[in-house]
Amino acid sequence: MPASSKAKSLSSLVRSAIKSKASSISLASPADDATLKHFASSLDSSPPSKPKSKKSIKSNKPLSETTAPSAVASLNLDPASASEDLTNELPGGIFSILSGGSSSNSPDVQGTEDEKSMENALDLPWFPDMSHSVLSMRRKEITRERKQKWIFKSSQVNRFGRLVNMCADRLGTHTTIQVFDKLGRESGVKEYNALIKICIERARSSADEDVGLEQIHMAFQIFKSMKEQGFLLEEETYGQFLAYLVDMGMTEEFQFFCGVIKAENPSSVARLGYYEMLLWIRIDDEEKIQELCNYIVSDDEGTMSVLQENYLLALCESDRKEEILQLLEIMDITQISSLDCVASIFTCLGRLLLESYAEKFLLSFKACDHAAENITNFISSYVVGIPNLAVHAALEMVEEMCERGLTVSIGALHSILRASDESCDFNLVRQMYSMISRYKLKPNGETFRSMITLCVKMKDYGGAYDMLSDLEKMNLTPTASMYNAIMLGFFREKNIYGGLRVFKQMKEAYVQPDSQTFSYLISNCDSEEDINKYYEEMKRSGIQVTKQIFMALVNAYATCGQFEKAKQVVLDKGIPVKCLNEIKSVLVQSLASHGQLCDAFSIYEEMKQAGCSLEPKAVISLIEHLQSDEELSRLLPLLDELDDPDYWFEGCLRTILYCVRYKHLRPALNLLKQLKDKICTDELALEVIFNQVFALIAESESTHLQLGLDLLHAIKNELGLTPSRKCLDFLLHACANAKDLRNSKLIWKEYEAAGLPYNTLSFIRMYQALLAAGDCKASKILLSKIPKDDPHVRTIIKACKTIYSEGKKYKK
């Protein structure tokens, strides 16, 4: 459907939804303030695969009870055998770090106890037998204790979360749990969730099945520890774990852990149904999917339970069109109690382009007074789901909603801002900012950061600064990320002075720089002195050294020619293990781009021997800078390192161009065959590749002409492809450079063989080739056929006559 017709359909959808009688509830009520709350978040969903179903909904069989699988024993999920206890007295350094820098009896540690103890601590006790001075001293002590506890609550919880990650990286998850137990530090839900997240990330990143099972076992031990501490297993804890089991299709393990979760938290049964449906969809179990679909419509009273709604939600997020349509024909959507579930249904209708259903359900909700205020949310959800909706159409839709008095959350604009960035429609930011002002929408800091970024990308620095100035009018304060967006724009243009000026303005506005700020500053240093200056300033500011800072140091030292210092950066013991491979890849890329190929390949080989893989950008950099002859044996293995299709495409093209440059016909042809096999349906992409190859031949020495002719022959006979017009134009140009009359005439015939009519450019190319080869008679005949209405054509003809006539005089 064209964008314009989509916009018209959406407009009519809005109009039909908001036409109300006098008795209808006003859609501009205060309740609309919360509408569209799912608008932005629904854009980031990644639905699982969509296997087709061919069964109809018939029966209403009850759900079968899940049982513990027999294969669970192989996971070793029973309580681990008692390991040797940690030393009774832990080193003071570890104790201090994990307990927040205090002993286990300190106020900081006690501050993590339950709310009751906190309330008791805030009450001033009565001491009838104490003197006034003693009582006063005691009150001061209690005040200090109270202050320390609240400081811990407000600041150290986040720090402890980071320490959990650090300890898990350094000590391992199992040891970290043991350390917590030994310290007497009552870990909170956030800390346990952080450990579970680490287990899941390690299981996902490992190609070793045994390692994955070990991490699952570790997650189970964390579940047990939470149970022993009296914590309830909520979705925040088990959701990430079940999502991993679903992605891996681990049915028996999924059922086992669901049993554990149900036993500890019976109220979780409904939410577990969501993951159950996702699992059956993931493994294509059509029988189970059908069974759950039958259960969704099994209630004769017309209402849906929370479990049924969660089953339906999973279906919608997975785009199971056939089942969804069958269900929607049977059920009454207005009886669904969860607004999130209804919004998901409308998003799914948008993705599947089911406009008639969307309009039908909107009218149904309009007739239900209790749901009228949520219609804007449903409309927005439908719009978000529509695939390939033009950004302009979406913006017009939002503006029409504003004009008609429908409340639009800022999340709607956030999604359009993201789409504008991705589609390079940067100029839409002005229209969006105008809309925010006219309709008094309430932007937040992220809204302004996105708009400033779009202004910078179209080099409208004045507009970016105007937005910074307008923050105060909207009761917002500038942030480091806003200034960083402007700073990055200047640095990308190599305007170092402009970037440094932004840093100065940042300080004058009392905006605290962050690690991203200093990474930009360090990356654009041209002297070791400046690198040290910004690094020391960052440390004085108390800013943590992040992965981006380490990368910036590598690039900055390499730019300054300090290659040894660049290599020393990766030896820093403060680099997290999980970031080391990425930082080493940046080092390889930076060394290669500065001509240090020997060192770059040395580090690359070390990484290979250690079982690490090079980041794709670093591989591309090595391919790009290997430009001497006899390097083909190193290029081809590098290409095998690229798994990502986009990076492989780029690396393959660069390798083909290398082969053409050094006249390696057969390897070039083999790579072209691989490209054709991988992108056989994308004729435009293939044409772009061949055009670049023949453009290189046209720009090269005349000795490359034969390679071009051989390649043309192979493309036709071995690949079964027809050369494009540009390929033949480039070959004609190469013939002119080589002054090869015979092959010029052969290429001229290829236009006709390919079904390509001669145009002005092909006539000019052939005219040039005939003049270069000295065939004056044929060139005069051809000149009479060239249209000369265009002044540019006349200029080119004149230039050709001048060049080749002077060339003849010079020969004489």
C-alpha cells in the first residue's frame, strides 16, 4: 500500500474512532495522559519465528499439567555437594568492597535490612535515666546513623550492583554467592538478578553445551539462594531465564523450572503461560499451540482469565496470523481486561495490515464507555505496527490526533524521531519541535537529545543551540548527552576548535561531563600531552574508566604515532574480561589504519590462538589496508572470519577489487560466484558490485583491459548474467584508454546483444574510443548520430576533438 493511501486510511480511522454522540465520553479527558504509553516500547519487540498452522479451533480441552522431565537429572540441578568453606576471615579489601566499605556491623550494612528496622532507626528512643548531655550526644549519633543509612539507600545500591558484576567477572558467579553468604551481606533482588543476567549472558555467548548447562545450574543455585533469603520469584527474576530456555528450545528444562517457580510463587501461573506459548511457537509444536488456542476461547461466560490473555499476548507478539484471525472471529475483544494485551493486538493488526479488523474493534470499544479513553492508545499501537509506514505519514497522523484533541504521549514522537534518524529525514525535526510547542506536549531530556542530534546531522548547529536555550522554558535542564551530540558533530567534521568550544560551554553551563564526553575529547587529541591532560581531568572528576575510554586511548595514541603506548592500553588490569576482545580489535584496526600491519597481524594471530575472534570492523580494516601484491593468501582467510552478512558483503567486495587491481581473475570470479549465490534475488546489489569492478578497470592502466574482457566473458557464460549498461560504458572507456579499435567494436556490439539501446553517453564513449584509435572516418559517421541539443554534450565533443587532435600533432 502506498504511503499516501496509508495516511488517508489512518486519517479515516482516527475520524471514525473519535466521532461520538453527545452521550459519549470525551476523548480529551485527563485519563488520556497515560495513553500511548506503549507506543515507543512496542517498536523494539522482536517476534519469534512464524511457523504456519493449518488446524482450526474446535475443542476446549483443559491444559495438561506439566511434569518434571527425566532428562533434568543430566543438568545436575540438585543442590551442589558441600564445597570447602571459604576462609573464616576474608581479606579486608574484599570485605570492604562487598560490604560497601564498612564492617558487617556498620550502619551502611544495617541500612540494607527490612523496612521495619529502617523505621525503628528513624525514631528517636526515649532515655529517661540519661542526663541531658548524654541524651544530646545519643541523638547526634542516631542522626548520623540515619543519614548514613539514607545515603546508602540513595547512592550505594547502584554502586553495589556494579560491584556484583565486577566480582562475578573476577571471582566467578559461584564464588561471588559464597562470598555474599560469608560476609553476612543480605543481597537484594537487584543483586541476585544481576548474577542471573550474567549466567544467561555467558550461556548465550558460549558455543560449548557443557558450559551452557553449567550456567543453567548456577542460575538454579541463585534461585535457591533467593528462596532461602525469603525473596519471592517475580518475573523480573525468572523472565530473562525463561526467555533463554525458549530461545534455545529447551522444553524439558523449561517445564522443570516452571514447576519450581509455580511452587514458590503460585500467582506467577498466568504469566508463565505467556512463556509457555512462546516455547511451543519456537519449537513449532502445532498440537500444543492448538491446544492453548482452544483454551483461550473455552470460557462460555465470554470473559477471559489472565492466563488466557497471556496466551493471546504471546500469539500476537509472534504474529501467528491464522490463529489470531480465528480467535478474533470468535472472541469479544472488549472483554479483555489487560489494556497491554489489547494494545498488543492492535500492534499485531498493524503489522499484518488488517485495517478492517482494527476499525471494527475501535468501533466496538467506542461503544463501551469504560474503554473510550483508551482509544488513542489503541490507534497509536496500530500505527506503530504498520510496516514500512512513511515517517511523513506517521507524523501527519500524530498531528491530526493532536488537532482533534486526542492526547499524544511524547513516546509517539520518540518513535518518529528514531525513524527520522534511520531514514535520514533529519529535517522533520523542525516540524516535530513546532508540534511540541503548539500543542504543549511535554518533552523530556531524551526528546531534546534526539532532536539536537538530528539538527547536528543536518549541520544546523544554530537550531541545536536554540533547543538548548529553550530547555529552561520547559522546566528541563541540559545534560551531558545533549552537549555530547553537538561536540560529536564538530569532531566528525574535523572541527577540533568547535568541539573544544562545546566542552567549554558545557563547563560554563555547570553540566558535568561524562565518560562519553572524555572519550570524544581523547579520541581527537593530536598530542600525548593533550591525551594525558583530559585523562587526568576525567580521573579528578571521579568518572569511571569505561570501555569507550580505553578505545579512545588506543586510537589517540596510534594517531600520535605512539604505537607502543597504544599496545600497552590493552594490558591495563582494569579492563573487564568481557571487553578485552573488543578493545584488542580496536587496537588491530587502529594499527592497520596507521600502516602498522605487521603489529596488527601479530595481535590478530595471538587472539586466534587464544580462541578469540576479531570484531568485523577490524577485519574490514585489515582487508582494506592489505594493498600490496601477493597478499591474497592472507585476504581470503580474513574473509572467512566474517559471519555477519553485511560485513561479509563489504569484505568480499573489497577482496574482489583487490583481485582486479592485481589481475587475479580466477579468485575474483570465484568470489563473484559466492556473492551471486548469497544475494541472487537482489539484482540491484549485484549490478552495483559489477559497476564498481568495471569502474576500477576503466580507471586502471590499459593493461587491465584484457582482464575486463575476460571478466565480461565469464559473467555471461559462467554466471549466466547480462552485463549492465554502466559495465559496458566503463569497458568502452577502458578501450579508449588502450586505443584498442578492435575491442571497442566488440564492446559496441555487446550493447545490442544485451538488449540495451544506444544512448547519448554510449555514443560519446564510442566516439572517444574511435578518435583515440585513430579511426577518423568512423568517428565522423558516429558524430552525425549524436544529439547535440545539450550544451554539455557539445562541450564534451569539443574537448574530445581538442585532446585527440593535439595528441596526433604531438606524435608527429
